[in-house]
Amino acid sequence: MAMKIVRAQEAALLINDNDNVGFSGFTSAGCPKAVPLALAERAQAEHAKGNPFRIGVFTGASTGDNIDGALVRANAIKFRTPYQTNNDMRNAINEGSVNYFDLHLSSLAQDLRYGFYGDIDVAIIEASDVTETGEIVPTCGIGIALTAVQMAKLVIVELNEWHPKELCGMHDLLELQNPPNRSEINITNVRSRIGKEYIQTDPAKIVVVKTNIPNDGGCFAPVDEITSKIGENTANFLVGEMRRGTIPESFLPIQSGVGNIANAVLSAIGSNKEIPNFEVYTEVVQDAIIDLLEQGRVTYASGGTLAVSNPYIERIYKNLPFFKDKMILRTSEISNNPEVIRRLGIISMNTAIEADIFGNINSTHIAGSKIMNGLGGSGDFTRNAYISIFLTPSTAKNGDISAFVPMVSHVDHNEHSVKVIISEYGVADLRGKSPRERAECIIENCVHPDYRSLLRKYLKSGAKGQTPVNLYNVFSFHKALLETGSMKNAVIE
Amino acid sequence: MAMKIVRAQEAALLINDNDNVGFSGFTSAGCPKAVPLALAERAQAEHAKGNPFRIGVFTGASTGDNIDGALVRANAIKFRTPYQTNNDMRNAINEGSVNYFDLHLSSLAQDLRYGFYGDIDVAIIEASDVTETGEIVPTCGIGIALTAVQMAKLVIVELNEWHPKELCGMHDLLELQNPPNRSEINITNVRSRIGKEYIQTDPAKIVVVKTNIPNDGGCFAPVDEITSKIGENTANFLVGEMRRGTIPESFLPIQSGVGNIANAVLSAIGSNKEIPNFEVYTEVVQDAIIDLLEQGRVTYASGGTLAVSNPYIERIYKNLPFFKDKMILRTSEISNNPEVIRRLGIISMNTAIEADIFGNINSTHIAGSKIMNGLGGSGDFTRNAYISIFLTPSTAKNGDISAFVPMVSHVDHNEHSVKVIISEYGVADLRGKSPRERAECIIENCVHPDYRSLLRKYLKSGAKGQTPVNLYNVFSFHKALLETGSMKNAVIE
């Protein structure tokens, strides 16, 4: 290879204080691993010498601990967008030592190209292959890699031999033009291919770091009784919609969020015999989707990332031709694109931190202040879905927290976009209902019995109007939790 | 004409209690006028006889008083969606006698076709022309007319001779397919034509009512010092974006909301010499756009409705070839379509009832409970705009209400979608800023000086976290207004 090959530590020296750095990947899948770790070490060395060293971190979504964890522990991050799930990063954000801009995942690539957040100085990309003519083949996740490479003056490629070069062909990579020169995105079904199999750039911009590092894909909690019941309620709801003709008999593509509830719901849909074989158009391809692909229940999966546990990635790599025939990985600008989601008629299924009785959803903040992760792609899908569904257990913390409150302490998805809410108790179909009707529907069908009379009392205490809100009791549940340890002690005046 | 011609009163007899009725129009423009009035009379006669008579009312947006006013005063409406601006309707909604479902305007037509809200039994359409082969030419506004006609078993056409038949050619009418059979919407610039000039339906479904009734297009309040300053701040912001290269030199299409602030902003942009001639892609074409078209400052306008005052509509009808060459009217499914808005790179400008210091917007509810109008198209544009802007005077009610509060009492557009807020004091550019930074930026640049120290005190009282919210003081401004008549008396503990 004629391209410059360096060690990770040397690559880290090419990055300057105050640089904006764009990383490949979406979840820990597809993220570079060696250079960010070397960069964290370098930042600590600079700090020890009394030099400033903090960068802006731009990614597809969350990352591995080698990026968000290591860099934030080294106090090397000044700015972070659009999403994170790392405990150390979360603490730094909530303490105010990192400025965090929580953004719809589909928006970051275009907003970067529009120049809203300044330049991207360096792109760090995990690759399964790279050629002397500047063709870079990503690994398990893409995110903003394409845009970061095009914008960056320097592209550091982590060529990770743990990933087979034969991954080439699983990706579909097309960067959109900026307005006024943007044309249609020619995706008319889940399988549509519109781009190249690799990222093409000027090879003179590239330096290569060779690595052989496994993914750090962990496993989710197993399905328990409550998540299993949520899955069953969801499958039954979808069957009902098919029977009354509001979902076509051929079914529609599914998007599902991340975590054990998503896995439980996919399994329940997969094992429901009234639902035909179906396709997935989503951001995160999880373990459950791989099982369903192997069983033939999912006939095709379009995603932004292969965020599976390591036993699953090994199964995929052993049977790569099978999976390349049934799966495509796209940039986050396309996997989460409103145009495509609305056109394909995606059924979206995401989880909530809390919901209110009028159908607003909090996906991000605890008690309105502390952020958990961020919005992620839930807004991209919810706002544009054929039917948007939110899933949540009715309670948390042994029943002391009700997932359903008088008013959510932070609104990420509002009553105008949220169509259906499902808990282990049942399904609240909010379509066509006024706020008063929605409140009664949610209390009756989704709320834990321990909280139903409290919420009915709140509803009756509300001011006259379209939405019976009582500004004096609106956060009574949250205050009771903070003051007494349980929302059950909420006082409605 | 071989089609059945009846009087309005006879047409009203064809509508049954409990029917779902779809009306043409968007604002009062394009709405039928005679049949809804006859329907209100019929409902009163039925009620006098002890018979039930209440219908579901589906429209493009708000309507004329002959629909929302007359029908609600006759207690003839059981269900209303997606938007209204009528005082009697507003009271009925807030009293709970009409169930109102407030919805993104772009969503109603597709949600109707999906079957989410049941059948459309009757469509009532104002037309400038109708042929024996079932071609219906709309008038000044379309809304959901196309979908309502396709779905309805009976189509009542109000053929209103006040509108010239030569309007034919100003409309572009294409109904989208439902998933999984939906393809790209082939609009790649403001002027793109993708459909027919008329609505085509089975003539056997049509009965015609002949009328000659003028539009009831009123005028907005004149531009005052504050709205004029908001306009100036907006024009200067856009010039700044052009200079730093984040808006292309050829400029981008503008969407503007309804009312005197929108008129003021359009005038300010129109008279700013650094902004080139531009195009409009919007829902509501107002008087100011007509002036700018005549001046050549606006080179083309795509809208959903010609909601101009009657002196302006007369000017347009006298000079119809000029305006047909420079204007196109689309269905609300297309004028407000997320796919098109994002592709064209629309700069959206809408007004707020209140904003909070973290960048969330309330467009609909007073003190969280009483609805004013509804969401309208503001969500369609805000969520998908190139740059989304909200405009508001810093105070209302002689300074006793601050437009900027600790937390909005209802969230219609959240921090993730709102990019810029402008008051008469200045511009808060929220892009890339954390909630803490946004709060400081809004207080410094947009808040009225009388409220800055109160809001700074609130911000300091907030809980530790990404968003410094204080659940105990969060509605202190609203409570002070309710209890003392002024937000200036808010107590922050």
C-alpha cells in the first residue's frame, strides 16, 4: 500500500486542540477504537504540560467507550453532538463540563454540510478495506462517515482486520446534495440501492492505522414477563389493524428502537402467525432481527448499523453471503430520513422515559433536568411514521415511578406525532382523539392500577379548556418522587 | 349541464346525521359557503324536531364563518380536525362540546386514506368550474379537496360564479399513493408541476349548487413599530447567513405563517437590497406576497391557498395571466409535505404564543389549557426547514405577559427543531448550543429588559443537569399572571 501507514499514537499527533472531529459508526458498531484511545492519552499528556486540548466530537449516534468514555475521562471534549449513551459522558454533560447539543440523527450530516457547526477538521473512520485510489469500505456502522470524510482535511482510516474485507457490498453510500440542488432520494422500497459500496475520497487526505480489535457489542437484558406482555400487546394491536384494513395485508416495514423492549416486541411480532413475513427499515439492527432473518420471518433489513452482540456478529461473518443478500447498511442521513420514512410507510416503535396522559413523550430527561442519552432517531421516525408507537412498562423502581404522569417534565415527541402508546396493561390508540379523550384512554388502558385514581383526580382538577391542565399540580408526581421516594404519595389539590 | 343541479337547501338534505364531511379550502379561501349555511339551518330544524344532527368536519385548515361558525352555533359538529380559527368554534372546543383533534396539516389527507378516521361520506367543494365528465376546478384554496372527493360517496360542488373559470391552470393536483405503493414526489423546485389542473371524479357522484358569493377575505392589522423591527431583525439575520455562506447566494425559498408579523417580515425581506429576488414555498399566500410578485421581488410563489383580502383578489382576477404565470396552488398534503420542504431547503418563519428559555415553542394553548387555533402547518415546516425561525414580540398585554417564560405551558415545537428565535430586541441563534447556552442567548437577545433578571434568577435556581429546570418555579410566570394580572410579579424561590 502506497498510502501513509502510521501507528495510532502518531495519528493522534495529527489532531490539534480545538479541532472538530467526525467519527464513523453508529452505536459502538463501526466506531474507530485505537486512535481515539491514543488521542485521550495525548490530551492527558498535553494537559500535564499545561497545554489546552479539547475537541468537538461529531458522530452518527452513540459510540464505544474508547470515544465517549476515554476522551471525556481525559477532559478532551468541549462539544458533543448528536447522541450518547456513555455513563462518564452523561455525567460530564449534566455537570456542564461538556456542551451537548441533542439533535435528530437525520439532521447532523446535512447541518454539517450547510456549515451550521463550522468545519470538520479530521475524520476518523473504521474500515474493513481501503484502496490506494481512496476507496474506503466501512465496517458495521456508518453514521456520518461519508460527510465527515468529504468535509475533513485529514482522514485517519483505522483499517481493522477483525472485519472481513468481504463486508464490501453490504453498504449503500450516497451523499445528498445541498439545496437548492437536491433531488429526490430514489428509495422506493426497503431494498433500493442508490449509492456506492464504498466512500470515495482523495487518497492524499488519508493516513492509515492498522488494527485488529473486536467489536465491544454487549447483550441486552433477557425478555421478562413485562416486556414480553408489551410485545404481545403490540403484535395483537398490529393484527387488529390488519384485520380492519388500516395496515395493508402485505404489511409495512418496521422500525424498532434499541434495547430489551425492542427485542421483545420484534420476537412477539416474529412469532405471531397472523403477521406475514415482513421487512425492517430501521437505524439499529439488533440480535432479534438476525434471528428473524435466519428464520425467514424478516425477509430484508435496511439499517444504519449492525449493533449486535459478538456471538451474532461472528454468525454473520461466517455466513456473509446469506446476510449480504438480505441486509443493507446506510448512512444515518438516509436510514433516518423523513422523506424515506414517510414514503415507505414505516411502523415505528420506540421506548419512552415517561408519557403524559395527553400523549406527550419524554425520551431524554429525568425530572426535566438530567439528560439520560438523547433523542436519537426517535423523532425522525415518530414524526414521519405511518403509525408511531411508544412502548413503556407502566411503572419503574418497584412501582414507585409511574411511567404515566400529569405532564412530562420534558417534551421530545408531542401529542401531534404520537399515535399509539402501549404498556404491559394494554394499548391506547390516540388517533383522532381530543386531549380529554386521550387522557381517559391512556388511564384506562395503559396506566398501572395503583396510579389510575390519582391521575383521574388530576384530570378532574384541570382548568377548563381543550387540555385540562392544572398548573399547580402539574408536577405533583415528580415532586412526590423527589420528596418521598414514591410518586404514589403525590398530592392533587 | 347534464349534472344534477339543486339548491343549497336541497343539497343539505343529502347529508345525514353522523356523516363525516370533507370541505374544500384552506383558511376561508376556497371554502364552500352556501351549503354549510343551509346545513346549519337544517341541523337547527332537526334539533327542533328532537332529532340528532351532528357531523364530523374535516378541512384543509381553518375555514370561513359559514362552516366553523354557523355549524358550531347550530350545535351541528361532533368532531373537528385539523385546525380552526373561529371564535365560536374555539369556545365550543374549550367547553368540551366539540371533540377537536389538532393535527399537522400535511398528515390529514393521508391519514384519511389510511382509514384512521373512518369514511368520508360527503365532500363539499367550492369550484370555479365543473364539467359533465367530472372535472372539478377549485377556487382560491384546496386543502383536502382532492382526497375528500375521491373518498366521498357524494360530492356537492358549489359552482361559485364569483370566481373566473380562467382560474383553471393555477392548481396542481396529484393524490399520493398509500404505502407500500408510494413513489417519490417529483417536486425539485418551487415551480415543479406534477399533477392535473382539476380534480377528476365520477360525474355520477356529483350534484351542483350554483352560487355567486364573494370571498370573505379580511385584512390584517397594519405593520407597527414592533412588528416592523422584528421584520428588520429577520432580514438582517438572513443577510448575515448569506455573507457567511450558510445560505447560498441564490437564496432559498421562504415559508411564512399567517398574520401581520408574517406580512411585516415579508415586506422587510422584500425591501432589503442585499437579498436577491426570491421564491416562496408556503401554505398561505398573503397580501404581502402579491405586492412582491408585482414588484418582481418574489419571482414565483407556490402555496396552498390565496388567502388575500378582497381588494387583492380583485387585482389578481383582473390580471390573471400574469399571476397564473407566477403562482401555483397545491393540496395541503403537498404544500406542507416534509419530503418537499426538506428537499427544497425552505427557510420557515412562524409565530409563537410563547417560547421558553431553552427553545421550546407553544403555538396553541393559553396557560396550557385553552386552545387558541391549533398547530396548523407550523410543525410541517419547522421540523423539516433548512433554518426554522420563530418570531414573536417580546411582550404582550402592555408588558404584563412575557413571550419568554421558564417553561412553555404546552410544547408544539421542541428544542430539537427550533433553530432561531427573533423578537423586536434581536436574534437568538440556537444552532449547536446546549440548553444552558440557549437560555443565556435568548435572555440576552430576545427577552424584554423588564424580564431578563427574573429569567436569570430562574435559570440559577434550576436543578443540576443538561437543562436547569426548577420544577417548583417552572410555571411561576403563568401563576403570577393568573393571580396578579402580570408576569412581572413572578416569585422565583
